[in-house]
Amino acid sequence: MPEPRPTLTLTLRRTGGTSLQSFLAQVSPFRSVEHEPFNPDRMWGHVVKKFQDGRDLVALEADIDALLEAEVNVKHCIEVVPPEVTKTLIKCAKKRGYFFIVLTRRDSVRRLRSLFMAMSTGAWGPEQEEARYPGILSGEFKATPVNLEKVKRQYWNDQLMLGRMLSVLRYQNVSYQWLVFEEIYKGEQPVSVHAANLARQIGIDVSGEGDNLDKLNEKGKQSSHHIEDFVPNYDAMMTTLKEVCID
């Protein structure tokens, strides 16, 4: 078995990355940082803001390299930050010997439905669902209409960012493990089998983990089906998604 390595998970929002990162936090000898740490309101968002203000790629690389020196597990959503940040993150993580995971979801309609339902209701996870859904169902709070033009732009922007990222990985000669949401969570093999296989590739001995292998699950999945009628233009959103999503 290889020596254990910190992981960089490159993904899009609503792809199961939170569950994956929670599993890695359970079994990895390396600390996991806040999910999507480069987002504007997160712990490393200041690095992105500094780059956007000065467009200094040399300083960006120095800043990201210093952050990864701590050897931490990172989940990074590629469509939220400038592509230069993702490219530099990949470069620094390769230099630091990280294990790369690319996580995608085959069903873009379901992924983007989840994303825009979260935007409409303000509920991004189970805890927020529990807090907000009763108020929406009772009429105390209102879900906001979905911007249909934004739905179209989001799909094509996501595809652009995914293509750019894969090109960067190829051009920098980075090896990675490509995981697909449906194969992990809805495939023929139990989730625990996928978890054990991934851990071994990263260099993590999970022989004594037992039930921890089941931590890679969909416990963070959304239960938004009963709120659909309260999103003002839900049907129009779904029609738009089915028209625009061609993968």
C-alpha cells in the first residue's frame, strides 16, 4: 500500500462532494479544512479576493502553496472561483504530492435542480431544510422564483469550467481518480466497497474501520420533493433544464 496522501477533490456543487469529504475526514490521517474554502465567505476566500484585486499570479501561487504546506484535505468547487485559482491550486497540490479526485455527476438535470432549489429556498443542507421548510410550507416564508436565464448560463458555465479543469490536469500531467456520483451512490456495488477501494488508493488502511466505511453515503441528500409546489416557477425550471442539459 502506498504512503497516505492528502487529497484534493475537484468537483461541481451538488455532486456529493460533502459526503465524500466527510468520509475522508473520518478515515484520513490528514485534517480536512472547511468545504470549498476558496469561496468568498470561507476561510481562504481572502486569497481569491487578493488575486481579483491585483491579478498577481505569482502572489496567488505563493499564497496557495503556503496554505497547502499544512497537508490538508480540500474539497474545491471549480465553478465558484476564477479559473486561474483552480489552475494554480492544481499546480501547487501536484507539487505537494496530493492525491487528486475528480467527482462529477452524470445527471446534470438532477444536479442543477438541487442547486437551484437550494438557491430558491435558502436551504443548502439538512439542517437548513429543517429550519426553513416548515416556514415555507406554512406560508410564513416564500421561496423565490428561479432565474431561468441563469439556469441556462449555469449549465454551460459548468461545462466550460469542467473542460478547462480536465485540460489543466492533462497539460500538467496530473494523475487523478475520476469518481461518478451515480456509480458511487446508486451503482451495483455497496457504497462501502467504493469507500474501501478509494481509501486504499490514497494509502489509507481501513481494515479496522468497520462502520466508518458506510460514512460515504448520501446522508446530506436533499428531501426537497415536497417543496416543489412552493417554488413559483418550478415547472418552467425543470423544462429549461431538460432542454439545456445535453450530457
